[in-house]
Amino acid sequence: MTQLLRAACALILVLLGSGAVLAAPVSTLTADEYAVLSAVIAHGLPPDTKAIAMSARTTGQPATVVPPDADLQALATKLETTPALLYYWRNLNQETATLEAKFTLSPKVELVDDGLRAKIFAGDDPAAGWARFHKRFPQAPGLLGVSRVALDDAHTSALVYVEFACGPACGTGRLIRLSRVNSTWAVLSGELMWVAGE
């Protein structure tokens, strides 16, 4: 029992010393999260993008992106971040959160709620669903989904998951790390987690 208590205390000290945030997640995104999301979306947008269709809820289900048995140290190394920030991202995204129109992007952002998404993609024919999507959102290249943003204690490093779907066999999902210099967030690294059809 004493060894178990020592191990738990050691783990807490390691997490605290590594910049992990142990606070319970809140269901509302912060201004810093919207700033990070705006920066990462703007980074990947073609210059002629006129509209963005985005899921109105964060992605949640981090185990579908980073399996529970994944080597967090190896993934953190690829992302040039700490395992603690990756662990915090996974914990923060156990629940979904509702997005609001608080993005600082020049293309119009249209939030797609669960009901509209279900209506658009109803039925067994994915191609028909995408045809309905493009009819409803003619200027949007596809449907974007984002996770909650994990921020380190200093709010200078961020980790976020972004997925983009554009057809029955078209889409990707990436974990992306950003860094803040003064008040500007910049994409530093990313790891492709999946590609549709593979």
C-alpha cells in the first residue's frame, strides 16, 4: 500500500513539474482556445476560401485519435511537445463542448449542429449525403471538426486535433501543435492521424 501511495505521489509531482494542467475541464471554450482554433484553421485555408462549414460541437472521443495503448512519449516527440500536454489534451476531450461564432477568420464560419448534420447525411448513400452537404453549403470545401485546445500552464504551447471531411473517401485528421509568440499563435508541427480510405 505504501508503494502504491508513493507511486501516485510521484506521478502527481511529475505531472505538476512537466507543465500539466490538472484542473477539471470546463464545457465552454476560452478566448485562448478560439484564438488557437482561428490560427490553425487560417493556417490550412486556401486563400480563395469563401465559407467554412464546421461541426457545432467539438470532436470528443480522443481514443479514436490516440488509442489508449498509444506510446504518448513517441507521439509527443513527433509533435515536439510534452507527454503531459498530450495527456491533458486526451483528458480535456473526453467530453464535447458547443462551439460559438467567436472565430477571428475572414471566411464566414457556418456551424453545423448535430440535427442538421444528421439530416444532411441521412440514409445509406454517402455520396448522396455529400451532394446534400454541397447544396446546403456551396462555398464550403468540406466539413471541419475541431477538438478542445489543450494549453500548457504558461499558455504559450497548444495542442489541438483538426479533422476535415470532403467526400465519401476524402478527409484527414491531424494533431497539431502551436506556439504563441507575444499574442500570435503559429503552427509548429503536426501529425497525420488518419486519411479517409486508408
